[in-house]
Amino acid sequence: MILHKENTLRAEPFYKSISDISIYDDEVDVQLEYGSNELKMLEKYSYFIQNLISFEQDIKNEVNVKILMTKFLRYLKGIIPVKEFALLFYDEFKKVLIPIDEEEEARVVKTMNHFNQEGIFRELFIDKTTITVPDLESYNSDGPKLFYLILPVYDEKKNYGILSLLTSLDQNSITELEKKSINIYLNLVLGKLEKMKLTEKLNETYEELQTYQAKLSNDFRLSAIGEMTEGIVEDIITPLQVISSNVDIMKNESESKIELSQIKSQIKKINNVIGRLVKFADINQKDVKIQPCNINNIVNDYFYLVKSTLENANLEYILDFESDLPPILSHPNYIYQLMTNLFSLIKNNKGNKGGVIIQTRYKEDNVILRVISTNKISSLDKNDGNNTQQNLSVSIIKNLMKKHEGKLEIGSFENNGAALVMIFPLKRKIRK
């Protein structure tokens, strides 16, 4: 490729047009023929461009952050010697630098956070350039053996983080071309990370859409049940009142007082069940307004509503509530939805006996709701098409726990059984 200068017949070689002009003596006339230095420069740029194209192709379809960073390091070592490296981003308070791989415990991470606290990076972001800092741990009588080459990650408005390379080259040994090359690779990696982040958000949004579609359908069914319950309850309560009145009359005239008392007791049980059903249906029709909730009372009400279902499934049950639990910010509707989806995960073979323990505990500013079952929960792998309903229940639970800024933990026992733990934090973020 040849670039033609305006108003002159002299041609300038491509390698010279993209190189640092300062390497040439201004008084020396550049000839068309390539010398050995020019060929070396051309080879250097050719090697760099080939590596750049290879790197871009190599990370094009990468979806794993760890593998991406491993490839990044391999190509960086082709530019300068690198012993350790870390790509770190500031936390939301701009105080701590967190590595892109949060499990990384390399000393470079601790060192960079120390530099950050000492204010060393202020100049880095003001000048928007690279800096080189000696590694104090490598000092000896001849001076430092290693140096940190640090590049800023920023846009026009925000300082996001840094790329730190631990190298044997000092500031004078690293050329501007090498610094620019590293920056080009860094920008490719940052673009790829942004794409991966957007893809992850898109997938989460799609999953959330599916979850809310299912939840909408679930809420519609609950609403329909609530509307039907009103008419059904009327049909049940009226005959029960007649039966109860006649039993009271018969008790005064009949000698079979024991039998009549048993009938009266059973009528009372039916009334209690109806009362809980009406309460459940009524709650699911109301607008959800966050309020302090006693989780023990809500779970207790729900439990007695589904007690018959558990008995029919041949499941024994134990309620183990810690007294004087502090209230959580929620709504009975949310807790009922959580419990409904939790119990949908617990299936039991009616031919075999099983057990369920429902516990509440207070620990370290968290209210913990734990459901322990002797039943195994089938595979919760999203790729398993046979467990669509269970996967959906888990997604709904996780989304509801996000509303509480809490989390769901699922564990399986070695022989049989599982535990589902919901953690409700009492300290919540301030919402604007």
C-alpha cells in the first residue's frame, strides 16, 4: 500500500505512515528502498496485525469469562513479558476494585486496592494514560525486579476500573507502540465483556418474562378461585348453619349427646377450613401493599389450609417456629405464593410415608424459612424438559425472593430428601 503526499512526487511507505515518526532522523532523507530497519518495522507491524486478527477471531464466540481472560493473557504475553495480570472494576461505591473473576485471589488484586486507597490512581484517570509502579516485594540491592504497568478503564463520564500487568520491564523499556497494542487488545476484551453482559441480561429478561407469564396465569387462577369461592362458601355455610341449629335443638331433647357433640365438633372444623379458604381467596384479590408481616402467623394459616392435602399425600408434618421473630417487609400474598410453589416441588408417592418440617429462625439480621422434606426433588436442570413445572416453580420463588432482596437455597441429602431455605434480610436497600 502506498500513500501519495499532496503536491509532491515522493511516495511514503505504509510502514512509515503508521509508525512513530520520532524514530527517524529529520535530516535523513527517506528513500523508496527498504533498509533492514524498515523491514524489521514492517515485520513488527505485520506480526501485530496478524495477532490482532487472530485474537479477534479467537474471542468472537467466547461466552466464558475465565476462558476469555486466559486467551487475553496469552496474547498479552506476545507483546511484553507478563507474570501476573488482573482486570478490575470499581464497586458501586467507587471504593473497592473487584476482579472480573471474583474468585481470583492473586496478590496483584490486593496490591491494586492498596494503591487505590493511597490515591495513586488519581493521576491515572486525570491524564487518562498508563503509569508504571515498582513492585515493592521484588526490591533488592539493585532495585525492583518487577513493575506494574497500569492502564485505566474509563469513558467520558466515569472511571470504571484498571488493567494491571506485572512485568519485568520498567517504564523506559516499554515502547509507546506496545502500550497502544495492549490498549487495543483491552478495548476488544471490554467490548466482548459488554456484549456478554448484555446477552446475559437479555436471557434473564426472557426468563423473567416467562416467569411473569406463568405468574400471571397463576394469579388469574387464584383470582378465579377467589370469585368462585364466594358462591361456593355461601352454598356450604347456609346448610351448615341449619345443621348446627338443629343439632343444638336435638341436644336438648335427645339422649345421644356424645354423638351430637361429635357432629357439632366436625361442623366447627368445616367452618374453620372455610374461614381460612375465604381469607386466602380474599388476600389474593387485594392490591399488594408492602407491610410488616409476621411470617409465623402467615405460614401457620397457610399450613392449615393445605394440611389435608399433605395428609392425603401421606406426608407427616411438623411446625417448628421460633417465637418472637421480628416482622419482615412483605405481604401475605407473596408468602402464600412462595409456599404454594414450595409445596409444588415436594411430591410424594402415596404408597410410601414421608415427612415435612417447616422451620422459622432468626439469625444475623435475617429471618429464615426452611422447609425440610424426606422427599427428593427431581432434577432442577433447566435443560430437562420433564421438569418444566418444577423449574417454573423455582423461577417464581427466586423472583419473589428478589423482591424481598433475599435468596433461595436448595440442597439435597445424600440418601433421600431435600431442604429449601428462604432467607429474608431485615436490612433492605434504601429505595429512591
